[in-house]
Amino acid sequence: MARSRLGSSPAFNFVLTMGVVNLFGDMTYEGGGAINGQFMATLGASAAVVSITAGLGEFLGYSLRSVSGYIADRTGRYWLITFIGYAINLLAVPAMAFAGNWQVAALLILAERIGRAIRKPTVEAMLSYTTGKHGKGWVYAVSTALDETGATLGPLIMALVLLLHGDYRTGYALLLISSVLAIGALTVARMNFPVPSRLEEERTAPAGGFSRSYWLYMVAAACFAAGLISYELVAYHLATAKVVTKQWIPVFLAFSTGCGVIASLILGKLYDRAPLRTLLVAIFLSSLFSPFAFYGDLPALLAGMVFWGIGYATQDTLFKAVVAGVLPEGKRNLAFGLFYSGYGAGWLIGSVATGLLYEPSRVALVAFAVLAQLISLPLFVIAKRQEHSPQ
């Protein structure tokens, strides 16, 4: 595939600009995510409440994408929808500073995920117009790497706040700065690239409806999501089991997301050369996360967080590249939205199961998480074979 120099490419400049938006965005909500579990615990929430809230938030954050994607395709108002989504997504996090009980905190966590649901399909669809020039894996790898850079910095900022003897509310309030920076960068993107579809130089989306491979990919991704435990539950475990002191819990998230930055770039580049093999190896490595994180000493925990970072790189880079290869023309926003609705359903099932299993049997929790992700492997193989068969 021909590539032009990246610095001279408007398509790649758009990828970088939206990457900066998401850098500040991830700094905001991953910074909040690094302390949500512990903060809810201080407000009296149980492990089940923390995990189910996180799971319900992810479910809404994924399932509602089909709605916003459908509206974007029908109205063509993708920039307006994107701005509304980012505003809700970003401003709900600093509002946590005013939460007086776990119920209010839970509602704000849900609001943040809903905002993310509104803007995600439009962003991924706009980025898909650049994949014909620079490769599906590489475009989403660069985008995710910038996301994860912000996701690394946010938790580190929260760790610094706690190290300096600040409280959780102070940490949430500081995240208003990154929220404003993200919205500012989004405004720049809107001004410089008002019609992203003009960036497409090669047709990358097939005409017609949704293929069998598309639906199989969705089911496989839902299984994967069921085993990808939220950091809220991990943080709750680290805090209540006193594995580490509270100042170090955000650092572990930062370490994991930092690993995710490297994993995204490597996996994205490999995906453009060997799609299925790269996907299967990444999923297998991700499945190793839970036994290391919930049963092990400090070195094992660090290894577990590396695998967790690979898991998030898989969902944020590889799955988007997979969808970009099978989405139908004219339904790009809906295709991304529907795919992640199925993904969110899997996440909700997994979060409820792991939240309820945590207290009675952590062995069962780990077994569930590992098996859920391994089950997705043959489904991805079948879906890939269906991709080139008559539909």
C-alpha cells in the first residue's frame, strides 16, 4: 500500500488532531477511573456495587452507540453529536468532586459513559476515512496510543495529588483543566477538518448491508469483553485487600496504560501485515491478566497489569481495525455503534458476574474471566473465514 510522508498528509494530520483531543479526554476520565473504585468505597459502596456500576456504565457506554451512530448517519450532524458527547463525557468527571454519596457518584459515572457513547461512533467513523491511505491497524494504533498517553498521565496526576496529601475530591476538581483542553482541541479539529469524508483517497467500506462476518465479530468481541475486568474492581481489590497503599493504585493504572501505548503501536503495525494471527495472540495474552492480578505478589501484579494493557490495546486498536474492514458504506456510524453495543452487552454480563463472584470465590472470578476471553478465539477465526466467503 502506498504511503505518503505522514507530515504532509492531511489525513494523518486529522488522525493526530483527534488523537490530541482524546489524549486530554482520556487524561480526564481515566484519571477519574483511577480513583472511582476507592472513592465509592469511602462513600459506603460494596464490591458488587462498584463492579456493577462500572459494568452498567460500560454497557450504556457501548449499547447507546448504535443510537447515536444511527442518528449521525441519518442527519449528517456528526460534529454536533461529537461535541455534545464530549461535553457530557468530560464534565461529569470533575463533577464527582461534589458527590455526597455513592448513589450520586454512580450516576455521574454512568453519565460520563453515556457521553462517551454519544461521541464514539462519530469519531471512529470519521477516522475510518483515513484508513485507506495509512492502513486500518496503523491509524487506530496511533489514535489509541495518544488516547493511552492521556490515560497514563491522568492516573499519575491522581497519584501525585494523593501523595501530596490531597483528597479524592481535589483530584476530580483538577481534571476540569484537561476537560477544557480536550474541548478546545476538538474545536480546532472542527475548524480545520469540517468534512472528514473528503480525506478518503481509497474506497475502504463495501457497499451493501451487514455481513455474517460482521455479526460473528460482534459476538466474539462480546465474549472478550466479558472477561476484561474493569479497573474499578481491580482498584477496589487492591484497596480493600491492602495489596498496596492508596497512593500506588493510580500508578498501577498508569503503568498498565503506558504498556497499552506500546502494545497499540506494535499490534497496529502487525495487524496490517497479519490480521488474524495478531488478533489471536493479543487475545491470548489478555486472558492471562486476571490470575496474575488477583492471585500473586507484586511482580505478578505488575505482569498482570501488562496483560491488562494489552487487553485494552486489543479492544481500542484491533477491534476498530476489524470493524473498519467490514463496515458498509453509508452506515459507518451505525456499524461502529452496533458493534460496540454487542461489546457492551458482554461487558455488562462479565461485570455483574465478576462483581458477584469477588466475595464468595475469587477462583471462580478468575476462571470466568479467562474462559470468556479464550472462547472468543475460535469465533474470531470463523468470522475471518466468513469475511471472504459469499454472503
